[in-house]
Amino acid sequence: RYQLQGCVNILFLASVGELLRTWKKVPRVEDMPSITLHSIMASPNAEYVRWKVHGDFVSQLNYYESMKAVISSSNHEPTALVIGFTVGATDIKEKLNEIRNVGKNVKMGNSSACLALPQRQAECNRTVFHVHKGVKAFSFCRRKNLLVTGGLDRIIRVWNPYLPGKPTGVLRGHRAPVMYVHVAFEENKVFSMSADNTVKVWDLETHGCCCTVSSKASGIKGELTACLYLPGPRALCVATGTLAFLHLKVGSVPESHLVRSHQEPVVCCRYNPAFRHVVSCCEASVVKVWDFETGRQVSEFIGTHGNAGITCLTFDSSGRRLVTGGRDGCLKIWSYNNGHCLHTLQHDENQSEVCDCTYMEVNRNRCVIAVGWDRRINVYFDIPRDFHHFWKPQPHWQDDLNHGHKEDILCVAQCPPFLLATSSYDGEIIVWNVISGHMYCKLNTPSPTDGQDHREGPDRSVSQLAFLKTRLTKLDSASAALISNGPGGSVCFWKLFSGSGLVANFTPSREKAQVSGMVVTSGDTLAYLADQHGFIHVYDIQEYGLQGTELQAPNTVTSWRAHVSMVTSLELIERGSIVLSSSLDCTVRLWSQDGAYIGTFGQNHPWDVFTPDSWGHPRVPFEILTDPRSMPTHRVLETDVPAGCLEGRQEQDHGTEEKDPCEAEKTPNPPSPEGLTVEAEAKADKSRWAAFCHGRLLSARRKPRWKMPELRWPSIYQALRCHELAFVSALGEKPDLSVPGSDLFPVGFCSQETEAALPERKKLSPWSGFLPEC
């Protein structure tokens, strides 16, 4: 029952059949049986409870048996929506018994006083939502455990009913106050209607608007008085001056060419094996939780670091809590299933940006280690019984203060039980002993040898680190135990025992793209390297760097284009059989270990990760297919000379080399292009070998030594224009195959007559080159 004082009235009825027969005998008002609350309280089979809930009139009221709760809303902001539980610390039946006992011992005048003075529910038995401009309408879905509200501010909010602090989603689009909302679980949609009679249909997974029906299109006119969604016919019943039914017709949604997981560039993503979820974060400080097995979105929460963006994330050892770092200098620990912030980790100094973080266990002590622009290693102990919201870091290690990094720290990697590696912007790598806090060794990356002009100083930053953990357990002094990226798109292998130093250095990308992602399989057999152009390269490193210095790159297993922009995260799932990647192109994708495309999180059609037939393979994302960098590599395409002039160029290059006169007489004809190519590649290998011995590694891609000075040759690839072809059936009669020579495509055995006539037909037929011999 609605009350202008913001009260909720509850009637508890017993022996309903007998009670209703009694009420039918009361005097009628306007030809309807009516009974007052005073009469109800006098009845032994009826109990009455009145709660003071809101500061304004109640706009909507519903009772949900599954929750044993009454949900009510009003336009009063502090009590915009209240969930009052009827079973709790103060049980409703106890209150009814108390009122019943009072009613037996007092007169009716005291009952009137009870009606005038409503009771206030205990704070522990209710959940209050503070919403700007109040709530006009709400809808609760028990199966999805979510609550949807709408009000005068024209915004639809999606809530976790047990976390009133902040909504998990915001739907914007209405231009008038929202008067009705409904969650359609079967359709996975939200229906909403505003005061201007505009109906909108929203998708619960993406929180995007699927359909908008204006009053002009639907023909609904007049003031909205009631609205109801009917799940059977899938229709929205709207009552204004007339009654209208809007039927929902769901058709197949065409897959968009550009599928996006986030609206902003994705900065990091991680896989949670405990819940089999993929969690991704974007620069807009939005966290999304995805189902790994199907690619569907599970939940999301926004504004994790306010207006500051997220830079890194990790999980605790149990996988139940999410740790995020942001540009505001803070780390936050979340219960990521509901988006509730449990703790905030920050220090009292200047709020410098956090670049990377990791969760580590040392001698049963759990801690969060963060690095960033403050150039220090910040350790926060994770104490289970510490219920303070704000946590402070431990005092800095003495070696960190005296001999630590001099530039911003970009990356941190751990190797249990006690090793920790950090890298900085100036190319310095430091390996630490976490137990003692002492420095184990310090490594310096080599200077870039890309042949470019570095007048402002070379970029020697190291942003990726990976331990080879199986080699560390063997304590092999000669083998490489740490991998890092380096300047000029290089990858460095380092040994850490018996004199740390560089073991190998090679460049995966032909265009010297910076390596932005790095992950190694559990047995240190394969290394997956991703670069800023979106390529993923896989190398066999099982025997690489075990015996000391390596002068060649490891064997390439495979490579593919995963994104059209820089890869920001790379992770191996299901024992290395699945590759998870994210990129600045706003996508998060799954791949098989050999590069077969599984899907993009957020696409319309789900996949089954264990059923290859449901994968996107052999298709690839549309933007990758059309990007110029995805073109196949070829020696002809790498030069500025057309294919027709390649042979002349090779002959000219070959002519400039000195020859033995005797060899020239023996080989008067010019050599073949294939021989020249092999010779040129052999010379390039020799020059790279010599360059490495002198301490530098040349690019694997040779620059052309000859160019046409003036001519401008056309590009190898030309744009093709597509045209529609009309299908027109050919006019003509069916040939008589009994007549010799009437069959244009003989495929059987030929008779003697046909064999005699075949030479003549070959001369006359334009298909003579394709006729079979009998």
C-alpha cells in the first residue's frame, strides 16, 4: 500500500479463505466491499505492521519471496531505494506477536495511535541506496542477482542488490524521466520507458542500447499511467489514453566488422583459473569480467580509480581478490565478482603513477609489490585480519635507497621462492633477494644498433621481464635464466649465476618493432613475444642459451598478426594451449597455441573454447585482414624496384663484384637470380656475424642497395573495385549428345569415328588446348 508519508504497510493474513468470506459481508462503498485498517487490527486472523522507510511518497513497492524482502522506492535521494528484509535480527513475526499482545490489552484508541506512529526498521535489516534525484521505477532479477533503477535524472543504473555504494553499470540515452524498467531474463534484455513515451531495449551484457522506439513511431500518445512486460508473448503493454502492445521481434544480429571488447584502449588483462574468468581493464578505468569458456561478459564495474586510468592488475594467491594499480598512485584490492573495493594501498608521499604490480608469497607471508614513477619498490603486507581500509607500505630496503634505480621503474617480475626482478626506463635491470632485501645482481642493456639518429638519447627502456624458472632451479651458471626486451625491438637473454651477463640478443620483428608482451611456457620450451605492431612470434628456446653465448636467433615456431595496434598483455592458459592477448585497439582475444583465431571477447556469437568447430578459425578479425602491415612478406615487395626490373638489378649488382677471368670464361652466361639471392643472404649472414663479434647486431632486413633515381613505378598491390554480377541463365537448347561432335567437354572413351574427327575439331575449336587426348 502506498503512503504519502513514505511508509510501507504490511498485512499478515491467516486463514485467508475464512477471512475473505468475512470481509465480503461488510458494508459496501461504491458497490465494493471495503474494510478499514482499524477493523483489520481487531481481527484475530490479521496482523498489521507499518514501517517508516522514505522521506517522500513511495513511487513503487514490491515483495520478493525469494529474498524475503520488501523493495520500495521514492524520490527522496537519501532513501531512494530501500530493501527491507522481513527475516533478520528483528524478525517480522516477533514484531507481529508484539503488536498482537498490545492489541489484546489496549483499546481501539491505542490502535489509532499505533497507526499514527509508524515503527522504524532496524538498520541491520535493511539496505539503503542513495541515488541522485531518487528512483521512480525499479526491477529485480533473482536469477541474475541484479537490480535496475530509473528516475528523474534519466539514467538507468544496474546494481548488485547487496552493494548499495556504487552501481555496476550505467545506461544513458533517455531524454525524459524514466518511469518504467523491467529485466527480461529470458531475453537477457532490459526494457525501459520514459515520460515522453519512448521505449528503449538494452543489452544486459554490453549495456548498449539495442533498440529505440519513439512515440511517433509507436503511435503511443497521452500521459503514461501504467506499463507491464508480458514474457509469454514477449510484448510490452503500455497504458496511456489507450492500451497498446509492443511486440518484440528478435532477429539474427549481423556480426559487426569491428568487434570491440572495450570502448577505450585495453591496458591489461589476466586470466583467473579459480573462477575461469578473464578480467580486462581499459584506460577509462573500467573493469570487465568475461567468461573464458564462452566469451560472454559476466559483469563490469566503472570508475575504479576515479578519473585516473588503470595501468596494471594482478590476483591474490586464492584468485578471489583483484589488485589494480592506477595513474593516481594508488593500488586497490577488489572483490571483483561484485566490484566492492576492500582496501586502498597508498603512501603518504607524492602520488606517483604505478606502472606494474605483483602478488607474492614469501615464507607464508603474503604481500603486494608495486613499482612506478617513484623509483622505489613498495611492499604492502596482506594481513588477513587487518580490516583497515587504507594500507601503508613497509619501509624501503636499504639497498633500494642506496643502490636502487635512478629512473622510473617500468616492470616487476617474480620467481618464487625469493627472487624479484625490476627494470627501469634507462635500461637497468636489478635482481633482488626479497627475503633479505639485498641486491643480487645488476644488468645493463646494450645500446641500440638500429642505425637511427638518437640525438636526444637512445631509448633503452626495458618494460618486459620473464624468468626461466626451470633453469633457475638447476642453478646452472652458464645458461640464460632471464629474458627481457631491449632497445630497437631486441630481446635479451641473461645469465644470473657465476658472473651475470648477456648471453644472446636478437630482434624478432623485421621492422624492429618494440617487444611489448612476453610469456614463457611452464617448461621453458617456448617463448611467446608480442610487439607494438600486433604480431606474436613463437620461438623454440628449449636448448637456447644453455651452453653460454648464442650468436643466432632461436628457431622460429610460428608467428601471426593478433592485433592492429600494440599488444599490452600476453598470457598462456590451459597449460599453454590457449593464448590470451589484449591491445590498444580496444580488443581482448583468444588464440590457439599455433595462432588459430578463437574469438574476440564481446562478439555477438559465443564460442566453446573446447570445441574447435565453434572457433573463428580459419577466419581472422576484419581489421587485421585489411591492415597494410598484414600483407605477406616477399623479397620483391621489400624493395622499391618492380618485379620486372629485379633480374636486371641483380645482374647489375653481380656485375659490380670482382671476378676471376678464368671463371668468367667458364661461365659466359649470367648467373640465375636464385643463385644471387643465396649468395647475398650468405654475405648478409657473414656481416651480421662480424657485427655481433664487434658487440653490435645488425638488422635482419637488408636495405636495398640500388634504387631508380627518377622513375616512379606503380605499387605491387592495386586497389580492386568490386561489382555486383547479375546471374542470367544462358539461352539455348540442350545439345543432342548422340550427334558426333556435339559434346564440348568429352571426358569418356572416344569411339573410332570421334577419334578420326578429333584433329579437325582441335583446329576449329577455341578450347583445343584443353581437350583431352583419347
